[in-house]
Amino acid sequence: MRAFQWAPKPLPIIKETKIGRNMPCWCGSGRKYKQCHESFDKKVDRFAFMGKEVPSRDMLKNENDVQKCRESAKINMACLDAVGEAIRIGMKLSEIDDIVYQVTTKMGGIPAPLDYEGYPYSVCTSVNSQVCHGFPAEDRTLKNGDIVNVDCSTILDGYFSDSSRMYMVGNVAPETRRLVEVTHECVELGVAAIKPWGFLGDMAEVIHKHAEANGFSVVRDIGGHGVGFEFHEEPWVSYVSNAGEDMLIVPGMMFTVEPMVNMGKADVIVDDDNEWEVYTKDGKPSAQWEYQVYVNEEGVEVISH
Ligand code: MF3
Ligand code: CO
């Protein structure tokens, strides 16, 4: 199914190539390996030896890469700001698509979704019971009380940014408003739980515990992803796992924190006709916020939000 097209590929079991201690480090810093990533590699190897899932080198971003992603993210966030200015009752979803296309291209970027695996628009707009990948179609109009997730992804100079926000249209029912707010808190709390040499599951546990404590559920079948060099990279990121589980987090990793939180049950269904749009199975509302984060030696930097 389309919605799960970036499900995890099995992790390579091959050992990374060994380099001489006086050779230039594999990270591209220009420093000698022994003065750069040698101790880092030893530390990662120890976790791998203990049976933990560890990242491969090709996932890691250096300072130049991160700077490129920050530039890409400026466009990404400008799109979401512009949507926030324009959104109103009676607005066609296709207007949101236009805004994203115009802002992105004027600033020199490319909308990443456009033609991605056949996706026909520049952005995803998911309204009410739509969970993700909603189409910003010409014949759809926002009405009073709607909630909509606008999920924007940008390519600049080959580097990807990806973030999404919720917008509330007119008078939103209190329980639905609470869903939107709690989902935002889930992402903030999740990001705060990300630490170098911790695990992705530490973040996931904080997120689903907060959602569940508020009577909501977290979608299991669709996750987040590594991002930066590609739109969707490894690792696949779960928000329903628990502390100490899933991949080891190391400095240099960049990925999304983007839980989908449902008011009712966690089950989702994919539109049979277009194989893109995802809905809650029980028809109840769903909310999502997405931050793109980078992990450094000290902690975490939000790249796009
Ligand atoms: N932006 C979505 C995400 O957060 C992915 C959308 S895929 C698309 O991963 F093709 F629909 F754009
Ligand atoms: Co994403």
C-alpha cells in the first residue's frame, strides 16, 4: 500500500569499512580518523554487539549538510506561515496547494511531494478524519469547525526539509481542539526526550504515553523517517514503541517527529481509488504535527517546524 511505501528496508549487517587511524575520517571533516570518528565508531560497535539497532554511516549529516537543510527549511516554514495567513472558512484546498507551489518556487526550491511516486500535488492537506496524504483538490472547501494538517516538504539544492502544522478553521469543537493541542504537546515532549546515545523508543514512549493519558491513540502503521539527503530515508520511526527500543540515536542523525494522533481507535484505511489518502477507520478526527530534528553532541536542534 502506498501509505507504507517507505517501510523499513532490512538493516545492513555488513560491517562498515575499516580505515587507518591516520587516514582522513569518513565523515568528510578532513581530520584524521583517530582524532575524529574513531571513538564514535567504537561506541556504536559496542551497542551493535549488545544487539541494538544502530545507524549506518550514510545516514549521518555533517555541518555542511545541516546548513543546507536549514536553508531548505526556511522555505518549508515560509510556506506554512503563508498558509497560516491565508487560511479561512470557504477556502479551496487547491489554494493551499497554489500557495505552497508559489512560495517554494519563488524562493528557489522545489515542492518535494510533486510527482513523488506519482503524487499529484505540491503539498498534503488532511482534513478531520483524514490521517495523512490528503489531496488539496479543487473541489474541496474548508468549512467552519474543520481541522486540517498541512504537510509541506521542500527540496533546495538537493537537500530536503519536511514539517507540518495543524490549522483550526473557525469554531472548532472543544474535544477536537484538545486533540490538536495534545498532539502538538506530544511532539514537543517527544523532541525533548531525544538525546544522543539514547534510543528512538525513548521519544516514542513519551509521545504515546501523553496521547493515551489524554484518551487518544497513536497510529501504528505509518511512521516518521530519516530525512535530508532524501525525502524518506532510514530509519523508519515508530511513535508507539517504548524506552530503550528501536534505533540508537547518535550525533549526525536527522529524522522527523510526526505522530498521527486519533481521537478514536488507531486503525487506519487507505483510499482504494487513489491509494494515497489515509483515513481513520472509525471516521473520528486525527491530528498530526511534524518537526524535523537534527541530533548533535549536545542534544537536538529543530530544523523545521
Ligand atoms: N510529507 C509526508 C511525510 O511527512 C510525506 C508525504 S509523501 C507525498 O513524510 F508524496 F504525499 F508527498
Ligand atoms: Co515526514
